[in-house]
Amino acid sequence: MTSSPIFVIVPVYNEAPVIEQTLKDLLQYDYNIIMVDDGSTDEIDKVVKNHSLTLLKHAVNLGQGASLQTGMEFAKKSNAEIIVHFDGDGQHKAADIRKLIEPIIKDECDIVFGSRFLKKKSKQNIPFVRKIILQLARYMNWIYTGILLSDAHNGLRALNKKAMNEIIISENKMAHASEILYLTKKNNLRFKEIPVTITYTDYSKKKGQGIMNSINILFHLIAKKIDS
């Protein structure tokens, strides 16, 4: 581990084909990298064993939300000042982390969400069907959380100490993205969106959310909210 107060959490599940490039990008910077292997079966630990990072492992596959919470608990115990969520599938750019955390360093907000819709060039690279899904998800999130972001399911985000203590992820799978918004609103956290670049590959497209899955997530969250 480095002396940096910035911890980057990278949840992975069978990402061996792309994780080497993801780490090469991240390890250019002096951040603490916390990789959470969510029960992978592709021996990804052998791929990353020679890299300077902390590897946490789930014995079974629990979901991305659970992986992020595992990483956040470890980072908090390690005295993290800022936590960054960073997908392991090669979509995100490590260079975007600096501008993502800048508003937190300046105490302008508690949580920063990356958005692919705030930069014209990034919008042009989004596959058409993915645009439709993401726009639909925006309004579904708004119904559930009361927050209308420009980008509903961007996995690149940063949290300060207040946010990391208020946001405890209980949704193990992909509903965690909406849960984070809900907890941001519930706890009156200051938030901001920052333009980031998303790189689409055939590999990353296969791992995206479908329309029906987004709808199922919404109904699940609404039912949970009613029960509580």
C-alpha cells in the first residue's frame, strides 16, 4: 500500500482477458488499488499477483454491489480519505480520477458521479441501444431516488469520508447504483457530476445492462422501499 489517502476499488468477476490493461492504466498513479475478486473462476488472481495492489476475495460470486461494499469496508479501516469506484472491464480511464476527486478535495461536494453525457465526444461513441437503455434508466432512478442524473449507470464515482460512512450498500447486485443515489438523497449528501470518458469494446458491451433487467431492478427497489 502507498501513503496516498485515495483508495480505488476495482470489483472484478472473470475479468482476466482485460484486467492487465486496466491495472496498467491505474498503476501509473499513486493510488491505493483495492481489487475485489467476486468469486471468479478464471484464476484472475494469477494474472494480478505480480502487481502492487491489495487483492480481496469472495469465496462465491455475490455481485458488484457486494464487492464494492467489501472494498469500502477495507478502505475505511485503512484510513481512506477518498474512495473511488472503478470498473474492471476496461471502460474507465484512470486519468479521469483526478478531475473526479477535485471537487471533493475542494470541499464542494461529498460524492461525485462520472457522466458520459456531459461531453459531446463521449456521447457520440455510445451505441444507440445503450443510449436508449441509459435514458430510460435515468428516469427510473429519478422515480425511485428523486435524483435525476445525466448518466444513470456510470460505475465511476468518488466519495469523501462523510459519503463513505453514510452509504452502506446492501444491494449485492446491480441495483446498488440506484441504492447509492437513494442514500445520497436520504442523507442530504452534496453531489456533483463530472464528464468522463467511457471506452466501448465488444467485451464491455456484453456486460452492460439490458432494458428488462433495468426494469426488474426498479420494481425490486420500489418493493423494498414499500416494505421498509
